[in-house]
Amino acid sequence: MPILTTKSLPGADRIAIKTGAIVIANGEAINLLREAGVPEHQLFPVQGGERIPLFTRETWNKAKADPSLFSPGLPGAPKRPLDELAALSVDVWPSLHCMMPADHPEEIDTETVYKGSASPYSCTLDITIGMKYGLLKIGELMPPEKLTPGHRSFVEYVSDRKRNVFSHCDGGQLMFNFVIGEKALLWSAHLGGYEGILKELQPKPDIAIMAIAGRANLNGRPFDGSSAEFAAMKVGWLGKPAQVIWCLHDEACIPPWRIHTGAATKAVEENGKTKVLTMGFAQPVELDI
């Protein structure tokens, strides 16, 4: 099975090297993982628009024992089993990173309405610049007496760039739509997206894992409204999936400390079809997929 990621890579290199998992990611992440020692045949660079068959470990092992089970390919290119042996597939789609509210609040409530922007050119470039010159320099910019244990753990983590592989650059946000038989599960890791893609995406997901943090980013522009309103609109464009699972909302080591999801849950469930599934940490959940 693959590792799917964008720019946030906590441990992805070590997992890939240890398990042999294929990594499907944007070019920024692929370059970092290559530098970290992940073998080239495990790296699949994507930018959105790709369709990739996925195989069980058992199928991979059978193909390695019997090369006739591999698809034809160019000499030296990464091998993969025959398409008809795929257990499922993943469609990769371009997406967008969320914005950060200008006041950078201690907590974010999904019912808070945001209007306008500090600049007519506000965009995700602000996230990249803010990461490099703000977030990653917290240890230098904040007085030592103001640093919480969470701040200190974060500073320690980002200071070791050799062990902890990551990028300050957005690199190109992606969505992954897993197609499993007649059903689909979408993973959208940030509160953003392109209206046309969300409306036209096929197959429509039965389950959507959606980020609910930050200020929504619609078509590359700050969304005027609340996170709850955007989430409800996004769920509608996705065909009102039966289940939504929030992500990127758990307790953080730096502000915003937490995301209050109640308003977003209420908003998406008002369509009469979608229910939000609440999950606990390290508790397995069986999905109808």
C-alpha cells in the first residue's frame, strides 16, 4: 500500500525505507524523500490528474516470484503488477491549502465568519512565506519566557532537518480519491479546493475525510464566510457523501491550539444525507467502503 502526502512528511521517509511502501506525492515532497534516501522505484511524483492502480503486498510478492505478473514497461522503470490484479485505485486531483486568519487566533471556531483580506493579493504564497520566515523561526522570534512546552517541542522538531524531513513550501496541495469497487473514499487534507474540480469529480465519494482548520481557500482566494459554510458547500459539490470525517482539527502544540468543529458538523448534516463520524485516537474503525 502507498504513502500519500503533500509537504508534511513526519516520518514518511523512515516508513517508506522500512516497509518498502510506494510514496505518491507532489514534486517537492518527492525531492525531499529522494534526498532522505528513499529508493527511486518507490517514488511516484504527481501533480493532479493521475490515476494509479494499487496492489496488496500479497500481489506484489506473487509478481516478484513470477515476473509474468508484471505489466510491460520501459527498461529500468519502476515495475507494477498487471492492472487487472489491482485491489483498488486512487485518482489524484489538484487542491488548495487553507489560508490562516489574519489575527492568528489561539483557537478557531468553524462558525466564525471571515470577510475581505489584508491584501488584494492574498494567496497561498503567504503560507509558504509565513512558514519559512515565521513559523519555522518561532524559537528566534518569541521571547524564551513566552515559549510553552508545545512551542519548545515544535522548535526542537523543526531544528533537526536531517532527521525530520519536511518543507516550508506548499509544493502543490492534492486530493486523493480512492476507488474501491463501486464505492469511493476522498481524502482532502486542507480546507480548500477548486469549485470546478469538486463539482465534476467522479466517482463521487461515499466517505470524505476533510480538513476543517484555518480559513477556507476557494479557487485560490480567501473564502468570504465561515469554515462551516464552506464545508457544507464543499460536501454539496461532492454529492453529499454519506459520511464525513474531520481531520487537521486535533490538539496542536502551537496556536491555534484547537478547532471547534460543532458548527461545521451541524452545517454539513443539514443536507439530510451526510453524517459526521467522530473518531478517537488509536481506535480502529470499520468503514462501509
